[in-house]
Amino acid sequence: MTTKTRRRRKSVSPALPAIQHPPYIKRKVPVYDLLNEENLQKLEDQAEWILSEIGMEFRGDAVALALFKEAGATVTGEHVRFDKGHVRQLCATAPSQFEMVARNRGKSIMFGGDNVIFAPAYGSPFVSDLKGGRRYGTVKDFENFVKLTHMSPWLHHQSGTLCEPVDEAVNKRHLDMVYAHLRYGEKPFMGGVTAPERAVESIEMAEIVFGRAFMQTNCVIQGNINVNSPLVFDDVMSGALRVYAAANQGLVISPFILGGAMAPVTMGAALAQAHAEAMVGIALAQLVRPGCPVVYGNFLTTMDLKTGAPTFGTPESTLAAQAIGQLARRLNIPFRCGGHYTASKLCDAQAMQESADNMMAGLTAGANFIFQAAGWLEGGLTMGYEKFILDADHCGQLQRYLGGLNLDDNNLGGESFLEAGIGSNFLGTAHTLANFRTANHQADMPNNDSFEQWADDGRKTAEQRANERWQQLLREYEAPAIDPAVDEALLEYMAKKKAGRPDEWY
Amino acid sequence: MTTKTRRRRKSVSPALPAIQHPPYIKRKVPVYDLLNEENLQKLEDQAEWILSEIGMEFRGDAVALALFKEAGATVTGEHVRFDKGHVRQLCATAPSQFEMVARNRGKSIMFGGDNVIFAPAYGSPFVSDLKGGRRYGTVKDFENFVKLTHMSPWLHHQSGTLCEPVDEAVNKRHLDMVYAHLRYGEKPFMGGVTAPERAVESIEMAEIVFGRAFMQTNCVIQGNINVNSPLVFDDVMSGALRVYAAANQGLVISPFILGGAMAPVTMGAALAQAHAEAMVGIALAQLVRPGCPVVYGNFLTTMDLKTGAPTFGTPESTLAAQAIGQLARRLNIPFRCGGHYTASKLCDAQAMQESADNMMAGLTAGANFIFQAAGWLEGGLTMGYEKFILDADHCGQLQRYLGGLNLDDNNLGGESFLEAGIGSNFLGTAHTLANFRTANHQADMPNNDSFEQWADDGRKTAEQRANERWQQLLREYEAPAIDPAVDEALLEYMAKKKAGRPDEWY
């Protein structure tokens, strides 16, 4: 007897109905306010003190320095200091909400407010799967993760560098990545940021699909900008930032901090620094183009005090996320945080304990954009196929959580009590039959079978089941439609840009 | 080179200082309020409606029925109905906080208010470990789990039936369990509840240690009472409840609900029922002995809509926990919720994803008592050795989380910024050196090493590391001191009670 037959025999109903999946989440549960007003003020004051007394450096970016000088900052060489309150004021033109338009308009998403968006992991040089182990990522792997993201109803955005496609040169691979995002998926995505000219080419490819005029007033692509914490922007990051801002495209600006290394070891100090850095990045974007769509990012975690190794899903990083969420809300700018982070090398118990905690940190913190939400392993060095599947499924559970409780009369179930009475089960009541299809979210990956049935089915771990699932999904994948002329133009653009460009490998 | 040497070489410091562990947690982060006043009122109204219109049954317990009748309830045979507001009023004598005295007075704990207590899992017939697999629990396993609980700084309470010691008769094993709790541990614990006379014997054994007079005014043992949901107390549960209440000992009273089976499938209805049932149990305890120490319990989860199997760590159960936490706070009675629940048969990715979510549900819900916090597998049917280790370690992380952020001047780290300046790391600042030992909680079980080091060390999963750890702990275990005369008296009591009692096996 197959598992399927056995399950069917036990069913209370023949099948669950097809579900319409919204393109992003409307949050219906309150955010969590960790800190009181006095403590929030302390963090904001400390951030202002850092900006006025310590300042920041923009290395090699004369344009950024000139913009800050013109805006009234104190610029000495590459060093910039700001009067208290100045940076906050410069951030004021950033929109509190904005739309990001998808190739499939039905998958366009809203950043900010009560909206929540999940996107997979970004930036790992390695990929891994249960059978093949850990290896460098390739263009093929990259395409696979675009496809898996396309197929997940719980991921609303395709992220950007789903893995580094290490089989293509560093100065060319952004073209392959943007092509894969546009060809194999149809949700919003991020382009290249590893050099300003790669940002330009990413935007130009988006223009082939969306049209230049349309993009003057619509965000269709984003750049993911990390601050070189502590308190530095290098010209690669600030240069790429300026390209996206000038094109009125999106930016996610995140200080990248392990407390104790890129910031002081205590969380109050690290929070103040992160807040200062994020605000300065946002301010630069707004100076380039007032009103351009930005996301206030947070990547603030801890390190192992014995070895200096980065640690994830820790209590301190959860507290930091919840605090910084409050700071972001007080700026009224869409907020990025959370993710299924882990230091584990495997999709094991450690991986999920850390990942679940860190996701809940982002959710309680009120994050609008949670990327790194699927696949992340080994502190971000590896994109895991099985981890991706289990994380994405977990995103579905969290999406249901964010829908909250609807306590209408049907939900309060008075009829059911009258029918069932006392001491008998509710399985057969009219209320149960009318509601069981929609009452609970049905996650895909957990095994809830009896021990005996689970043993009969091969005693599979969650990782083994996920291994089967991603292979099945890739077999079943169907590419979204694209105008052949547009596809040809994209391929032509990519070929032209690659032609004659000597490979760079670092 | 051994791992230890390698780690030592990388150390930023020779050793972390010995840490004093408090006997329970003082919560310093706010609780999470999911529902607004209007929705809380709806749930309370629905619970009152259930109690007045549907009522509950006390099967075979004439004493309980008489107590309710005398208190003014409408009693018809075994059926009891209550005027609106009556049960709530009967709960009013329950203390909002109470102390539970441990054999080692330094490990006494406080229930209620901002206090949080973690205790391991309760009630599984099976145990499992990585090498031996799943098997019935024994007295030896039970003792092992008392020992592991004794050694964990993050478990504040020894729970009760850590596993069913199936090698001893059902009508005798409570004696072995209470003895193990008193002999191999020294934290608070729970006694037998599977028959009123077993509750009596459990309390009598506690009296040998604590003294009868002392126990008249001090809680030293608890009974864990489950309602036979929907809306029934059988005489075993209500009888055991009355024994503990009469002795002024503790009670944890928890409806046991899978929505759709023991309650309607919609969460609003299940919440109202759970609230009604918990209040009635508390009311009975207060009628037996006004002021006796009780805990308002919650065990409300969901089921797989296709198979009817129980499911854990689900979004609906998290929402329910958060809502019921608010209801319990409005009664001002210590609240039990959460736990490292999972349906997984293994200590794998599923187990920890579900467990972490459900623990966070309990924490955000404001639970004062989180039992089932270590070891739980397979929907509570199995106590897992490796799961126990990883869960307990996670409890340490959550304890740190509940400590919140202390944003004093040192934490805000001004000096560190002045010393490090811009663009250089903070590892060597005086502020880092002064704070790194205490800044971050150091969890024991996560592996944060580089991939290469982890691979060199044998590519161990979290489960494999936990397997090594519990064996090491049991080797290193030292029994807490006990007065030999007391020990002898306990053994004598046990022998006397067992002598000539025919074994019962069901």
C-alpha cells in the first residue's frame, strides 16, 4: 500500500480546496514593543552622538561627499559629521510605503505599513544538498533557486544573489542573474551591486522588460546595500546606491554588524551604531533623489565569545531586532529584518532552532521585508536546497500566523457546542464540516503521522523529505510566459555586454 | 590536534567565568498583547455562555458535585451549570503568586507575576536516543531524566512523569517516581495523579522530607491535572485535584484540546471552551481549600486536517497561546503554556522548527510556567535524550532573552566608539575586554565553527553532539546530599506501600 492510499483512507475529507495566494502579507497581528519611550530615546540620542562626534567615512566617493557637504554636513576629506537631528531630517523624504512592480503585475508587492514580504537568502558562494554535499554555486544552481522561489506561494520576492554563480566571471555574472530572475520567475527581485556599472546594467536589463519611462515612476528592481561597518561606506556600495537611487529604483540599506567586531560588544552601542549607519545610507539615497524608495535594513547579530565566530538566532540578536524595529517605525520607513539564519552547516536541529527564533524576531519586530527567509546555512556562506524547502514551508505557517484571529460568530462556534454537547468529539459537527478546510493552515513538510506509519514509510527525516520535494518541484517547474521579443532582447543585451569583456574572477 | 586545542588557540580569552544561575527567571521584557479589549470580552462572554448554557460534567465525583451545588451552581445528576460570572468569582481566592519550596531551599521558585519557570516534558510512555532508538521507558530512564534535569541550570522544576517507568506496575510506579525526584534531584516537582490514593501517597512521601506541618502552609509538590475535554472531569482527575487542594499543595489545571476533536475546529470556540474548563477546575480547587496554589494551564493545539493527527507549533496554536495568556492575566492567576512541542519522531529539523515556535508562543504569551520544555517528541509519546539536551540548552537562550536589554551607559558604549574610531574593529577595545564575558549568553550546543573545522571534527549533527553530551552528563552526575535517615524513611515507606499490593498494569 502506498503512503498516499494509506493517508487517503484516514482522510476526513477527499481534498482541500485550491487556495488563492496573495502576492504579499497584510499583517493583522500587532507588533511587539520591547522598549519604552525612555530607552528608545536613549538609543536615538546615542546614534545622534555617534553621527555628530564620531562621524562616518565615504571612501573614494567624491560625489557622495559633495552631496553631504552641500546638504550642510561637516565634510573633512572623506570624513563626514552631522549636527544632531540633521540625518533624521534628510531621511524625511523617504516614502513610508511604496509598491514594487513585478513582471507579473498580479505579483506586485507593497513595502511598508502593515505589509510583510518574504524573500529567500542572498549572497552565498556555496550551495549544498543532501546527496551532493557542499560545493560552489553555479548559474544552474542560481536558476534552480529562481525556479523554486517562483513555485513557492510563501515567497513574495525573488531576492537577488540567490547564490553566487561562481562558474561565470565576477564582472559578467550579474547579467546571468538578472536574466534568470526575469526569465525563470515573475516576482520582484534585486540586481547587481558589486560595482556601479553592474548596477547600471542590471537596471538596463529591467528597462528592456518594463520600459524606461515606466521605471521613472515605478520601482521594479532593488539594490541590496551593506554598510562597511563600523561607520564606513566604500565607493562600491555608495556608488551602487547612487545608481539605484538616481534611477528611482529600490534600495535596501543594511549595516552589517557582528557585535564585538564591527560594533561594540554590548547591544545598546551596536544598536545605536546600526541606526546611525542605516540613516546615513538612507539620507544619501534621498540626497541623490528625494522620494526614492528605500528600506531601512538590519543585520545585527552576535559572535561566539570563545572563538569570534558569528552566531545566529541568539537572544541578544532577537532583542536587538525588536528594538531596531521600533527605531525604524519611528522613522516611518519600511523595515527589513529577520530571516531563517543559522550557523549550522546542515539542515539539522540546530539550523531550525536558530532559524525559527530569528524569523520570530523579525516578525515580532514588525519587519516589512524579511529576506534571507529561505535556504540560509552556515552563516550565509551556503544556500541549502533542503533548507530552502523547509524554510519556505515555514514561511507559509508564519504567513498564516500574521493573519491573526478572526473572532466572528462562526469562529466562536456556538452552534457547534449546542450540537456536540458534553464529552463527545466535534469531528462530525456541522460546524466542523463547514470550517475544517479553512480553519487551519496545512503545512506541507511536517510529518504528523503515527510512529508506525512514519516507520513504514522509511523513517525519513525532514531533510530527506525536503530532498525529495525540491527535486520533484524542479521536475514540475514550468517557466512563466515571456514575450519572445523581450526574451531575445535580453539575451542580445547580455551577449553584447559580455562580448570582448575580459573575465574578472575577484 | 584536538578540537579543544584548536578552539583554545582561537580564544579571545582563556575562560568564561563561573555563572551563578538564579532558581527561576525574572522576566524583564513585556508580554505580547495579541487581542484588543473587544475581542477579549468576546472570548470571556463565550466562555460564560458555555458554562451557563452547555455546562460541564463531573463523572463519578459526588464530593465535587456537592461542593458546586453548595456554592450555588445548578447541579443535575453529574451535570453542572453556572450563572454568568459565578465561576470567575469562585476563582478569585486563587493566589496571584505563590512560592514552591524546593528540597534545596536555594532552588525554591515563584509562580506568577513576572516570574518564569521552565520544566521538562511530562507523561511519555516511550523514550528514545540516537543509538538505542525508541522503546518503553523504565525506572532507570526516569532516574536519568531527573539527573539531567538536576544538572541543567536552565530547568527550574523537575516536572513530574518525566517518562512512564513501564517496568514498574501502574499502581506502584508513582512511588518510584516521587522517590527519584526527591533523591536524585532537589528542585520542585510533581507527584502522582493517576488515582486519588496515589496522590495521597505522593504527598505523604513529600511529608517525610518537608514535614507535615511545614506543608500546611507551604507548597512543595504539585499535581498535573488534565480536563477530559470537552467539558468533562472524570473522578480520577477531579479526585486527585481534590487531594492536592485539600493538602494545600499545588495544582496545574489544563484543558487538553486538539481543535476539531475535543473542541470546535475554529480557534475562537476552542479558546472559549479552554478558558471555561480551566476556570471550573480552578474553582473546584478553591472550593476544596480557598487560597490553595493553582496554575491556569493551557494545552490547546491543532490537528492535521487530512489525517486527524495532532499538530504542534502551528500558527493557530501560537495565536491561541497568545490569546489565552491575556485571558489568564485578566484572572490574575499564574499561567502555564508553551513547551518544546513537536510531532516529529526524531530530533531533526521539523522537531526544532515546531519546538522553537511553540516555546516562543509561550514566552510571548507571558507564561509563568513552561513545562514540556525539554525532551518532548512525537506529540508527547516519546521523551528523547538528545532532544532533552538541545531543548534545555535552548531554554538557556530564552532565559537570557527574557532578561531584556539593559541600556545603561556602559551598554551604550560611548567610550568604545571614542577608542576604536571609524573603520577598525572593536575586538581590542577596553570596552570589549571589560564586557565580552557577560555581553552575550554562551549557548552550549550550537556549533558555530567554520565548515572546515566542523568537517575535521567529524561533521556532527546537533543530534550527534547532544548524544555525546547526555552520556557525559550522566557520567559526571553527582547526587545532591540527603539526610540518610530521611532517605531510609523514604525507602521504608515505599517498601511498605508496595508490599503485598498486587501489581496492576493498566
